[in-house]
Amino acid sequence: MDFSDLSDRLLFAIPKKGRLHAQCLTLLTGADIQFHRRNRLDIALSTNHPVALVFLPAADIATFVGAGNVDLGITGQDMVAEANADVEEIAQLGFGKCKLAVQVPVASDIQSVEQLVGKRIVTSFSSTVRRYFDALEAGKSQEAATEALLTPPSGSLRTSTPKTTIHLATGSVEAACALGLADGIVDLVESGETMREAKLHAIATLMSSQAVLICNKQKRTSNPLIDVFRRRIEGVIAAQKYVLCNYNVSRAKLADAVKITPGKKAPTVSPLEDEEWVAVSAMVIKATIADTMDRLEAVGASDIIVFQIHNCRVVDPESTLA
């Protein structure tokens, strides 16, 4: 199969492996994109939509989307910045969260990124780090240098030979300082355990990153399926954040209970056969449900039942409930 066979399909790029792969498959299931991927093939045709899934290295997806080779993709914000890709970010997905941090040995005298200007840096993100240190060498502040990473560059800030040496490493970046290859490194930090084990500590954060849904800017307006799947994926993400809480409460205590479970707009309140009581249903943030149940019980609610939400459509999936 080649791309000439796919002209009538939306091309959707998915990380073929790595830390984002499994969660992307969960999103595809929730969005009802059904497919069968054959062994050794990196293209899978959806069986229920005019969509072709293209499994690519996460680092390549932003480049393919920006160039228009594929229409839609999921990758990390760090990968978009590294590719200098001019793409449209249409949804933040809330997983794969990490920080791209400047790290130096704990025993080092270096305490700020300005002290690393003119020294040796090892990283897997050579393009991003080059742009960051070019900005510092041009007299930009840390904040301005960081801000420059969030938008595709309009031109190089370099006005002379760079002072800072950037070495590209594709793995084991954290070992570079101990081996004498670098004065500092720039690498992703999730829990920070690897950094601490290597006796490093972070002195600056270039950017925070998470998985995002991106699309080609020109394709956004020409293919309505892009927004269809954006809404579906946002529904899956929202469903992972919330549960549905049902309970009974007396009318006398209803106002107190509603303060605990205000829902997205308002809870659903239904009369019961006993006119002094009502049934209430409301979406509640999953991480707070145990505390919410305790508080409901304390104000007199009973028959409290919690249901998992498999999918939903909400006005603002990024907002939180009071």
C-alpha cells in the first residue's frame, strides 16, 4: 500500500511505540475508530470511517502534519517544538506530561542557565536547545528565550558564531556529565527519579509538555472529519476525568447537597414518590469522588451510587467543577 491508495481518506498519524502509544490506542477506541493493523505494516485502514491510521515515530509526526503529508496527528508538544513545525494544536490530551529541563550535576558550581552559555550541552532536542541558547546569547531573558520555543521561528537569532556547543545524543543523555562529555544536559523529566539517580538537578525549565492533537492548518477547513474526531477525543478525555454521582436527599437538605455537587451547569434533580425527597445526578471530578461522597453523607444524602462515564460531550472539557 502507498499513499496514492489513500487519497479519499483522512490520514491520522499515531505514535508507533513509546510512552504515548498505549494511551493513543485507548483514545481511538473511545472515538470509535475501528481498525485492524497487520504485522509489520505501519498503515491501518479504519473499517467504519474513511480514515487511515499511519503509525510513525512520535518525533516525526509534527513534521509530516506540518508538511501536509498527513492531516491529523498525536504527539508531544516537545516534539512539535523540536520539529519547528507550523501546525495547529487543536486539543491538549492531558497525558504524557513532562518538562524539558536544563540539568547540571548537583556538585557543580553552575546555578543558572546563563552560566552554561559558552559551555557544552548534551541533549536529544538539539534544535530546541540551539534556539534557546541562541536567544540567551543574543541577550534575551530566560522568559523570552522560553517564549520563543512556543511558536515556529521566523528566523535565526544568531548574529555570530555560537558560543555554546550543543551535542546531539539519542539516548542515555543523563550519563553525559558523569562521562565528562558535557557541563549540562537538557532532557525530559517526568518523575525526576532518573535525574536524581544520575546526581543531577534542574536549574531551568525550557517548556512543559503533554500529548496534543495537531492538524495541518490548510486541511482544518477542508476536511470536516478533523473536527468530528477532535470532539470525540475531547469527549473521551473528559470522560476519564469525571464520574456520574447519583444520590437521594431530602428537599430540606437539597441546597446543601447541590453546593457539594454543582455539576457542569447544574445537577439533574428528579422527584421521588416520597414528596419530601428528590434524586440528584451530577458529574463529579473522579479524583475527588471519595471526599464528595463523605460530604454528601454528612449532609444527609443516602443511596449514593457512582457510575463510570465511558464517553461524553461537555462544553469545556478542560474546566474543573467546584
